[in-house]
Amino acid sequence: MQRATLSIDLRPTSAEAARLDRHGYVNLINVVHAELQLIERMVDAPGALRDSIRLAEAASRAFREKRVAERYLTELSRFAATIDASVTALLDRSQYSTSNDVVEAVAILASVLDDADLRVQETIARHGLARPVDGAAPVGMADAVDRLVAALAQTFGADASRYKVVQSVPAAPDSQTITLAVSGPGTHEPFAPLMAHPTPSEVLGLVKDGATLLRDAARLCYFAVPSGDVVLGWADSTIEVVARTESVPAVEERAGAERGR
């Protein structure tokens, strides 16, 4: 089986590029923030999406402020899933959920949320933050793998059930290395841009041009930062994506350990 490392070059190429990156990031998060506020008003449920709105505000600040990214690390690692769940829960109990205006606002939110989530995960990776563990995997990584499986199935026209996901948890008590592997039908060609180690803006450009699989593969690359990697293997119309990362204990566990000192 042939193998290649997939990664994204997070080093800023220039001050101007960094400024443009931040500008694009903030604009995207602002759309999420605005649509959340709009949905809340439209369904006449003040405060119902308060936590998601505050999360969007934290995400906007996190690009520049590492301490904000650290403070909200667990929530930011689940950015899209958290917002989607809160909006779904609100609409499920609202009499206004099928109005044309609400449907339109939800559609706008859905159209930007995946890209916003990718940028948030990029921001965490840029700060070099290791994600806390939830159960036996980094917070949000299971969702990232699920998204990748769905993207693989769509890209290669296969049923999602044909992709096998195997997780390897640390065998030694002092080890923090976690491995997740996804294998199934496919070829290496759609992953080729990530073998050339592009910049985040280059990845976003490719995604906007229709290479949607790269969004989900890139998200997994961001989850492997700062002390892991993502390796693609391929042979005989079969691929294997292996993500290895080292994470830190859950926030609650860390807090308990610190209190016990």
C-alpha cells in the first residue's frame, strides 16, 4: 500500500495574508452570529440561542486571542455540532419553524456552518492547542470522522456502511496517543492537494470550487495538530485514512487534578 502524509501549512506567509485570513474568518463567523440572532427573534424565543450566540462571539475573538481559544476549547471543538443541535432543538418546539422567513434563515446558516466550523478548527490548530479528551477520543473528533465518512461515501458513490472506523486508545497509562482509522472504497486522487501541504486559504478555495471532500479531510488534519499526523494509504481501489493525535485529559479531570495538588 502506498502512503502519503496529509497536512496543511499553518505558517503565515505574510502580514497581509494574515490580515486577509482574519478578515475572511471574522466575516464568516459574523454570518453565523447574525443568523442565530435572527432565528431567535423570528421564533419569538428571546435567549433560547444565547449559548450558541456567545459561542460564535468567542469564536470570532479566538482567531487573535489564544486565551479565548483555550477558555472555550471544548465548545469550539464541537462548534458546528453544538450550534446545529441548539437550533434544531429550538425549531422542534417552535410553532414558527415552518414559516418562510425562518426556513430561509436556517438555510443561510446551514450554507455557511460547515465552512465556519472548518475555520474554527483551523484557528485551534494555529494556536497549537491539544484538545481535551471526551471519553476515549479528543472532543469533536468523532464528529469529524463521521463527516469524513459521509464525504467519502458521497465522493466515491459508496454506501457509508462500507467504511470501517477503528479506534486505538492508549495502551499504557502514561500514553496519550489516540489513533482513528477509516478504510473503505476510494482512490487517492481527491486527496492530492493535501499531499502538497497547502495553506488554509488554498484549501478554502478548493472547497469553494467543489472539492468538498477536502473540507472534511482538512478538518481531520486540524484535529491532529499539534502532535499528531494524518496519513493516507491506498491500493486496489481501497483507501485508509489514519489520524494520530496526542490529547490532554478532559477539562473536568484536569480541574480535579489541579485541586488535588
